[in-house]
Amino acid sequence: MTKPSVLVTRRWPAAVEARLAEDYNTVLNTGDTPMSPAEIRDALKHYDAVLPTVTDTLSAEALDVPTAQTKILANYGVGYSHICEPSARELGMTVTNTPDVLSECTADIAMTLLLMVARRAGEGERELRAGNWTGWRPTHLVGTKVSGKTLGIIGYGRIGQEMARRAHHGFGMDVVIYNRSQVAPDVLAKCNATQVDTVDELLPQCDFVSLHCPGGAANRHLINGRRLDLMKPDAFLINTARGEVIDEHALIQALMFDTIGGAALDVFDGEPRISSDLLQCDNLVMLPHLGSATKEAREAMGFRVIENLNDFFNGKNPRDKVI
Ligand code: DGY
């Protein structure tokens, strides 16, 4: 039997690429650049499976193919808002993602960002590297204590819950959450979390707000100017979810006019392009989408993609089928 043909759109950890090649006719994008809609469209005509990432454009335009050879889009990553859901459904494609295996590492980065912005670690490092540190003094880069403060979590899936675990058990923080659906009492009890009914109810109560909801049209600009105004004037906003969840223009205003304490972002609208206004904000920590960037998580994500492919091509329902 001929092996199914598979296009991997970005380079993966070597161990995963090697395992994939054992069972599939694998084609790698050796240039390791994001694929354009035209390249994706072309790939859909020629491969049984396409294995995209967040950097590939699987828009309605890219998925506008009359007859596709591709039957499964096995995404390398948990978020799949870069895949146009109606178009994938119309083409009868299966879509899978890679949940669980990156939750702890992504929550680690969210906690890193929270600590960095609260304790002004980014500012301190920039000052020191620029040769501007003049020595210890009682009023130098005084930040905000984290322990005992209230953390608001928007989106209480696996990553949100891992963030709560770190904040509550590691730093003694009180946890308030907003989630689309009701969270089971035993899940809330693990971190003594309180669930509120609306984002608007959550924001004014919190010293820190961390976003862990999906991206896509439904949550685009969920945090807009009006909601930023609901935050405490010294509260911090953390985003490791998707850039489009925050209205960046409104955030820049809030940071420039100090209507919130600060923000820390791992994801950006239209990344890797970063607004020059964001770069001017001192009360902002920025990382280049590092949430799942550990050897362990990136390998586990790849092996999870292979598991999904194996299920699919063996006629089973893939474990992580989202469409
Ligand atoms: C994820 O898994 O969603 C990461 O953000 C990379 O896509």
C-alpha cells in the first residue's frame, strides 16, 4: 500500500520529522517560511494531508479549491483560528489540533510575563544592558507585589487552569474566572476559583488579568477600550492567547496614558509585525510567541500530530478532531 503524502509547512523537531517519515511520504518546507494562500491552495490539490501551524494562512481564499486531494489538516498547535472553519467544513476536511501537551509550558510563559511586568524585570534588563544602571537605591524600579493579589483568568480551559494552579498554589493569589460555559465545581475548587458571568464583572475585581481564550472572529477585540477602562488603574493585562483578542490600538492608548498599570504580551495582532507604538511603551513586556517553545512541548506536539494522522488514515476518529 502506498504511504499517504504529507506536507509539513514548517520545520519540526528532528525526532518528530524522522518518525513522520517512517509512515508517510513526507515533504518538508525546507525554506521554513510561512505559506501564502496561493501555496496552501496548491498544496491542497497534491497532498493527502497538510500539517500547518499558526503562521500559515488557511483563509477562505486559501481553501477555495474546487476539488481537494487533502482530507485532513492536522494542525501543529492547539489554536486553530488561522484555519477558516466554514471552508474546511465545506471541503469535508477533518481538522485536528494538539491540546494538553503544551498547557504547562504556555502557562509557564504566562506566569513569566506576569512576574516580569509586575516586577519591572524587562525595564531593569533594558536599563542594565544599556549601561544605565547607577546602583541600588530605595526608589529604583519599584514594582508591585504579586503574592496575595487577585488574578482574573478569561478562558478556563487547560492552559487557563494551569495558570490558576501556578498563581494560586505557587503565589497565594485569589483566582476569579470567566468562561463561556459553567465550569464544574470540583475543577473550580482545585484553585478555590470563583466563576463570574461576564468579562465586565471580572475586570474591575482583578489586579492581573490573563487571557486564555481562543482567537478568531468570536473573540476579536474582546478586550477593547471600554473594557480596558473597567480594569483597575494599576492592574496588568497578560496575553498568551492570540493577538486579535486585544484591540492593540486601545491598549496602546491605555499604556501611554497609564490608565492601566501595564501589559505583557506573547502574541500580537498581525504578528510578527509589531506596531512601533507598542515598542515605545515602557510599561509593556513583549515576547516573540514563546508559549509552547520548549523541547519537550514542541516534540510532544509533533508526536500528537502523528497520532492524529495515524488514527485518521487507519479509519478511526482522531483523538483531537476539532472539525
Ligand atoms: C498554539 O499551540 O496555539 C501556539 O500558540 C502555537 O500555535
